Amino acid sequence: MKKHIYYCLGAFSLIFSACKDQPEAIPAYLQLQPFTVNAPGGAAFQKITDGWLYVNGEFLGAYTLPAKVPVLAEGQSEVWVFPGVKKNGLLVTPDLYSFMVRHDQDYNLTPGQTTEVKPVTQYDDNTQYAWDLTRSTFDGIGTILLENRDTDAGKNFQVTESGAFGGTGRCLLMEVDTAHALMEIVTEQVELPNQGAEQTWLELHYRNDIPFELWVLGSDGTQSNELSQAVYQFNVSEDWNKIYFNLTEFVVALQQTKYRLFFRAQLPKDNTGKYTKDKAAVRLDNMRLLHF
């Protein structure tokens, strides 16, 4: 399978720029395996697609894992692999995930030989969670407080075991149909850093058979003067998927003291105004809002 390389390797530059009268350097190889995650849910709970590689302090590239990487280093060498994700779900925006620590280990490298690297990571001890993790999974006695924002009193969201991520626990379910075509809900208010020096990210599992929207709302603590920023429209995902959003710019743009997440699901219509489905569902789970 072809591996995507986002940055050119310094090692290759050195190889091809070698003088003709000098023997070509023989690289060692690092076989980078997918990350092991020492956190609840493990690697299956995450979607760490990339590894950002440094050898002896030199950045060699960001790679879709697993990957085999040539390295112009020999002997005892310090290898760092930083976990990377697709920011905002886009393949063209690979990014370091700063809430998880780098893999840092020394390896004895030999030219022409391959050394296997099994990177391990976990959440940084300085990570702050806007909601306790037992609440954000919807599995505990108490969950994130949610509120209906649409005007349809005949249909409400549910926290249910039906179709939860991983087949266990509970998830948030938003169902719409032709009689109740719109559902809008918000989370409880939380305080978030809003100066930009500290990042705010959202981790989310989702499964949906219609598109739906994510917004960030900000206020001074009251509902009467809430400001809003559109963040993302989700495409249909028949299977559970994981996404990582960098919400920093949206929080900073609002410049408020309290913030909510706002989700909007609406039964779609075709260009004649006819509903394309009789009913649809959006499921959300493991909603982690993190910052430093």
C-alpha cells in the first residue's frame, strides 16, 4: 500500500546531494508501527493516523502509519515519534496532537538494517477536560447536561444503549422524521481559554445517515446574548468514525466567558422540496473537550 509522506525527508536530500567522488551513504531503516495508546479505550478508541519523526533532534517527516523510513544515522540514536491526527477530519491538514505525549526511546541503528519502532503514547498530564470523562462517554450515572433548542416539543434527544460506540455503554441519539424534521441541542456551558495561547480541541465519535452541523456558542454566562460560530458540517458516515477538531480559532473569535457545543440535524429535502428519507439518526459518543 502506498504511504503518504507529507514532508520531504532530510535524509533523502543528503543522499542525493552527495559528491560523485564519495561513496553513497547507506541508510538505516526505521519500521514505524501504529501507536499503542495507554488510555481508556486504547488505540481502538483513537484515530492516530500519523507519526511525526525526529532522529537525534532532526525532523525527518510525518508519515501515515505503518511506514518504513530511511535514516542517515548510525549507532545509538534518540528517536522521537509524535502522535498525529487529521485536524478537523481533513486529509490535507495533518497535525501534531499536542494532548498526547511523544514516544521517546534510544535505538541502536545499523546501516542497511531495519529497526522496528513500536511507539507508545498517552494523554499529557497537563491536559484539562471540560467535562469529566465518565460524563462525556454518556456511560456513567451523570452525563453532560443537554438542552433542546428547536421548537418541536414532540421529539427529543435520547441517551441510549441503542447502537452505542463499540456495542457497549450509551450514546447520544438525535432522531428526525417527516413529522419532526429538525432537532437542535446544546451542551451545558463551560469555561475555555480564549486568548489563543492555549489550544482547545474536541474529540468526538459519530455515526449518522444524514449530514449534521456543529457550532460553537459563546456568551457572558446568559443565554440572551449568545454569539455563534459555525464549525463543521458532517457528511454521512454509516459506521462509527472519530474526528479531532481544533476549536481554538472559534473560541478566540467569540471572545466570551462561557461556551457551548451546538448540534443541528435536519431531514434533507431534494430540489423539489420533498424529503429524501422518511427518518434518520445521528449518534454521538465520547465527547471530549480538551485544553491546557
